[in-house]
Amino acid sequence: MRVHVEARLDYDFPERVESLLQIEAAVADDQTVLDEQLTFDPPLTFVRRDDPVSGERRVAFEHQGRLAIAYTATVEIADREMDLAGAVQHRVAALPIDTLPYLRGSRYCPSDIFETIADQKFGSLRGGERVAAVAAWIIGHLDYSPVSDWRTTALETYVQRAGVCRDFAHLAVTLCRASDIPARVASVYALTLDPPDFHAVVEVFVGGRWRLLDPTGLAPIDGLVRIAYGRDAADVAFLTIFGRATMVAQSVTVKRAATDFHD
């Protein structure tokens, strides 16, 4: 499937500050960037800070005053087999080294205090079956509602029983880590998401590989364009500002691209 994405950000920086922008589609085995353009108005000088291991792409820049950022891309998404049924849960000693950080608690995902809750709710289920049960419980018990803010943790979401995509993702990650399953948050562009926006989903490591999961149930897995992944939302913010700034406007558009696209 080919997907066309557009992201437009308009910010006002009252003082000259550094910022880290992370809105470009990642380089990954299951997606290929066919065409893209990143522009700044007014033009500015930036430094690329891409990660060759994760495939995440970032730019660092310094600016004062109004700034409009535009990113457009056409991305080919490969067929994704994300079925959780029968996906085994690995012993910790058998896990790849790079999955181990995603077993531990983090700022928004205090998994250490959820171990008893996870065992009570999901019993003897393991691996893919347990992940599927976590996702089903979240969809069945949480309301999608903007009751949270940037400080909200998975514990608060569990108590409130409501939140937005990042809250759903944090709670899913927390319950999976509490079940000894590596899990991380991924930021994505999502086809058919209504209203369109940057979207937070989850990746879990079961059955020998990372598998995408949307605990909100709002977007199909085969229409997700991965931007970045990390321990929680703090690692995948689309714009990290090392100072002060005001968002003036923001928009995201995701649609199926024409099938006759050429390089």
C-alpha cells in the first residue's frame, strides 16, 4: 500500500532556542520512503541527527520568531503479518539485547506497580494471547476522551479509565512490561484516523519479532507509517523545544497515494 502524508506545523519562538524535529517517516524493513520534502519558512540551517540503528530521522535547528514547517512524503508500506495468535513469549535470557530496555518501567509507564494487576486480569495467558487480552481490555474499559495532559501517566489513565491515543499506548505498554513482555510506544501517521493527527501506537516483542498494535482500535495496522519508537511518549515527541515556544497551528493529512507513482 502507498500512503501520502502531510504534516504542517506553525510555531512562534519568542527567543532563540534549539529544537529537535521528528516528523519524517522512518527507514524500516516494512516501509520505504519513495518521495519526500521537508521545508522551513523562513528557510533555516539545520543539522541531521538520524539514527542508523532505529531508522529514525531527526533534524536539530535553532530559531527565533514565527516558523512554518511542512513535510510531505509518499511511503510504500509492505504487507505486515501482525497476528498475535500463537506468538510465543520469550524467556528474558533468550531476548535480543536491544529489547531489554523495553522490559523496564519508564516515566509514563510505571510497570513495576502493575504486576499484580496484570496477573489478576490476564491470569495464565502468555505471549500473543496475553497481549491481545490487554488490548481487548483497554478498548473495552477506556473511553477515548481528552481528559489528560502531557503529565498523565499510565497509572492515572488506569484510574480515570479515559484518555487519548498516547494514554491508551502507555497503559498497554505498562501492562505488557508488567507481564515480562517487551513493549514500546511508536509514533505514526495513521490512515483513516479521524480526525487526522500524529498517532501513538504500541510495538510488542513476541514470536521472535516486533509486532504493531493500536490499543485504541482506531487505525488499521497496514495503514501505519512509522516515525519513531521509544520507551514512552517522551522519546517520540514530534517537536522537542529546548526553551519556550507557542503552537499557532498544526495539521496532519494521511491518504492513499496514487498507484501509478514513479521514482
